[in-house]
Amino acid sequence: MNDFVLDASALLALVHGEPGAERVRAVLGRAVISAINLAEVVGRLSERGGAAPDIRRALDRLHLTVLPVDKDLGYAAGFLRSTTRRLGLSLGDRICLALAARLGATALTADRAWTHLGADVRIELLRPS
């Protein structure tokens, strides 16, 4: 069951043991992540000096369900650009939102800007104010 879609910020919070990590850990078995958001996480870990085998091992240990981005998801994320641009949302953010909308799932993120979307997607902040 895919109740949650993880944003890169959510997975990074888990990996780095940041506030909200326990919430991510609690939903891992019911969560998915897009290949784009996984790539964001891998990129950040690599930029911080992580070695490729170590990053792969650490992330594979989580047994994440990683979903590909297909044509329809690409369109959905692209159409979100005009409504999310003012908030500075990235392509990865829009992919996460579009995937959550497709699955009828909750997008789990640490990005507060998402709460100002007014979108028809459920959003849960890792670190509510």
C-alpha cells in the first residue's frame, strides 16, 4: 500500500537523523519515492563526500520502493510549474506532488513552502511549526 510519497527532503532527514526522521522511518513500509527524488538524494549525499558504494548500500538497506517517471507523470509535473513557480518548487518537488496526486497518497516533505500551494494533494510536513 502506497500511502506516502517521499520528497527528497524527507529521505535526507532520515539519512541524516534530522528532526522528522522518526516519522519517515514510521511510514517507510507504506511509502514510495520517485526515481527523480532518489537521484536528488544520491546527488546531495555524493556532494557531501559519500562514496558511491556506501550511498547505494545505505539507501538499499531502506528497501525503498522506487517508481519511474513516465510520460503522464512528466506532463502532470510540467503542468504544476505555473502554479508552483512563485514558491520556488523544483522539478523534483513537482514530480513528488504529481506522483502523490496520481496515487492518492500524502506527500511527505520538510519544505514549508508546500503548505502554501492550495493544491489538491495531501501534504504532511515533517517538522510542523
